[in-house]
Amino acid sequence: MTESADGLLPDPRGVGSEEFPHADRLRLFSFATAEKRADYLWVLRAFDTARAAYVVLLHASDVADTLNRCPGAPALTATEVGPLLEQLHQWGVLERSYDGTRAATLAEYRNRHFVYQFSQAGYQAYRAVSEVLDARLDEASLSRLVLPELLADLHTLAEANKSADAPRVYRVLNRLDRALSDLAERAAHFYLTLGDLVRTTEATPEAFLAHKDALLAHMREFSMDLARFAPRLATAIREVEATGVEDLIERAARCDERVLLNTDERQADWRSRWQGLRAWFIGDDEGGLTECERLREATMSAIAAVLSLLRRVTETRKGGVSRESALRHLAGWFTAAPTAEAAHALYDAVFGLGRPRHLSMYHPDADVIPAIRSWWDAPPLEIARTLAETGRPPTPGAPARLQRNDAGIRRLRQVQLDAQRARAEAARSLASADLYDRELDEGETEVLLKLLDAASTAWVPVSGRVPGTSGSDNGVTLTVSEHTGSTLVRTSKGVLHLNNRRLEVRETASLRARGSGARAGRGVPEPTTATIEEPTSRQADGAPESSATRQVPPTPSAHDVTDGSDSEHGSDAGTHIDSGSGDPGSTGGDPRSGGEVG
């Protein structure tokens, strides 16, 4: 079974980048920029050589043998070729499959024997790199002979479409498409090369004069052929359209062997090709230039540019004045200058350089460098570039635009509300049953540990409340009381051991039955209250104390600890831990007494 790395290629689209189809194929060219790019290229050339001999699958040893027969190839062993093949497979250039027939022994069979072949996209990437390396960039020409071939193929296409010969329509239309593409590509390359020749200074006058006649004759003949064949090609295209364009496209798509494309996609592709061919010789309804007319204008402009360059070269050779001779004469003038001042004056006159502008500015510390000191005596002063270039002092500029991210704010607020609802639901679930008869889930465990953390960090009787989602005092209360022996609470994170302590969680009764409805109706946040469990009396003989529970409002102090979050309606209810004030009527400070944390 063949393994392909196409699904493993990472998507290079990132933050701020534009999405485009098949972006992951760019990694196919990684072998051309890798550190061992020469070895990778020779390995792929070995696969291309075997492909020409109709051998598709190659083992690492086969690749090494092929490289040994190639002149100029590096001497690589099968062990060295193996990692190269594996890396090419990771990039998606090669596909890998297992071949168990190569195993001669049981040990070899247990070792994985892989054979490799070109993937479809990998072969295209290799061909593209090879064409770039083997291309001769100095070859440029215009396709004159393709124009009569286009005319003959158009007449043949009209006859084939009229006789409903679908295979012939497909072959002729495909040949027309390739010929016109070659014409456009050759013309673009020719004018690009010609423009570089006109602008560059690398070509010598002798080389230009030796080839200028052939160049001008080539462009004139192409322009004349284009002017002669363009009307005839336009007439032939109209004759083809008279036989039915839709029938032509339907027949070409029917014979198209690209089976991975459906009929509609093939028809759309051939319709686009026909529209491009038509636009070359027949203009649109708005009277714009056709591609053929633009090509002829470009040819005439190129002829004018070559003639202008020829005139400049001829005048230079005739008058004997060139840039080299001008610089030699200028160097002689500098040598013959009688004084340095005369040489500076000659330099300013030749190169058009003026004197620098003087800028008047005060030093920040007037005591160090007073304003009355001459420029000749004062040291240079650092100034802003804006002042030096424009003469205007720098300004702070317009304030930066405030970027408001309302969507992000709403998203974060929704996340916060979801977390609060989840916590409130976990708190209600925690209080719905006894702690010791079940195993707490993750949400209940988190609420319990938060309340225990608040209770364990304060050495006083503490009390608090976990608010519900409505913002009222309908929450849960955790009571930590003394207990003989240890207690165990089973949670999703493990077993919680408590020595001499017992936990009790219950729903908190409303502490503000009167007046709470009016506050809730007006949307006013209700104040937080705390429940304190304190001893009512102490016995001298150390007998167990009885306890009572009373409701007191928490007093903000330096020992208050708040653990909570805003409710759904924005109330600030949370967990409060109050320390005793030492007053006999207040809560006692005995750390052994139990407290409530809610």
C-alpha cells in the first residue's frame, strides 16, 4: 500500500496572511533550498532517469546504483540515500510503499523494505526546478510561423464542428490552445529580454551592431505577418462561432480525458479557453484593443527603442565622446587645478552640489552653550531628521486611533458568564447530597477545594457564601466542624483526608427576606452577609461545648478575604472571611471552633 505525505504537509497560512488554494504544495520545493539540495536533486534525477526507462519503483540500493552510473553524480551508498528518501517522502515529493518480496531471510523480512516513487505533485515540482536550472535565458524569439498554423487549425475546427466530429474538435481545439499559449509566452519573453538589452550597459557597441540588422528584420517581419493574418484569423473565428460555440464546448468537454473533473468543470474550462482565444483577435463591444493589436504596438515600440539605441551608439562612435572619455577629461581638469579651492569649485559645478543649510537652534542648556556663541566655536548640536530635511520642527503627530474590539469583549464576557454558571451549578450539585456517600466530580471538587482553601488560611471562625447566577443570596454554605477521628471525601482528583474535622454543605437560606424583592426589582446589588458559628458557653471541666449559629454582617477589615466573582446580573457577592475583634459580644478567636465558608 502506498503511503502519501500529502496530509502531513502543514498549512503555511498564518495570522495576517491571505488564504489561497493548495497553499500546502509550497513545501514540495523545500528540497531546492535545503542544506543538502545538491544530493536531493541528484536523487530525484535518478528517479527521473528510471522513469524514462519505464521503471517507477526504486529502492535505496537502486537509487545508489543509478547514481553510480550517472556522470558527475556524488558517490552515495544505500545507507546514505535512505535518509534522503525519507525526507523527500516527508515533504511529499515521493510516495512510499512496502515491498516484502525483497526479503531473502526472516531477519530481512522483519526489517521494513520500502520502495519509493514520484508523487504527482512532487514530479511537477521537480520538473519546474529542472526547467529553471536548464533554461537558457538569453534565447528569445517571436513565433512567426505559428500564425498560418492558427489560421489552418481554425478552418479545420469549423469543419469538424459542423460535421459533429467530437474527437477531432477536441484535438484541434487543444492544439490551438497550446499554439496560442506558446505565442504569448514567446512574445512576453522576447520583449522582456529586449527591454533589458536597451537598458543595460553590459552589451558592447560591437556586439549590438553585429546583431542589430537581424533583430530589426525579425521584428519587422513579425509585425507585417501579424498585420496580414490578424483580419483573416478574426474572420475564421467568426466562422467557427457560426457553427455553434456551445456545441463546440460540449464536444470538447465530452472527449476531455480529465476524469477527476466533472462535466460542468470541463465545460467551464474549455469555455474560458475559447474566450481567451477569441479576445486575441476580436475586440469587445466597447471598442478596446485586442491582444493582437497590443502585441503589434509593442513590436513597433520595440523597433523604435532599438533604432534609438542604434542612433546613440552611432553618435558615440562617430563623435568619440563617451562616458569614459568624459570622465578622463574631467580627471585631467582636476589634476590641472592650480589650488584646492579651484578643485572644490570645479567639483561643485560638475556634480551640482550646493552648500549645506545652516539651522538656527538653541542648546537645551543655555549655561553650557550660550546662544551668543559663534557657530565656529560651538560644538555640533543633534537635531531631528525632520528639521534637517524639511526645515520644520518635529511634531508629536496625530494621536493613534483607538482600536475597539467589541466582539472580543463580548466573547470574553460570555466566557466569564459561562464559567460563573458552571460554578453555580457545581455548587448546587455539591449541596444536593451528602459529601461522604458519593464521589465528587471535577466541578464539585473545585468548589469544595476553594472553600476549604479560604477556611484553612484563616485562623479564626470564618464564613462565606458562593453566590448563585441570579445575584441573590441563594447559594451554598460549607460548615467545618470538629469531629473525632478522620473523615474521607472521595473526589475525582483523589481522596481528601481531614483530621478531626467534618464537612457539611447545604444551601444557604435567604438572609434578606424583607426588602430583597425591592432591591432585585431595581437591579441594586444586595449586600453580602456571613454566617458565623461560635460557641455559646465554655465549661470549666473541658466538657464539649454547645454551639449556636447567628447571622452577622461582615465588617470590612485588613483581615477580610474575598473569593468570588460577579454574578450574572453584576452583583459583587463573594466569599468573605472576617476576623474577630476581641469584643466579648463578637465572634471568638479560638481556632478550634468551627466556621462556615460558603
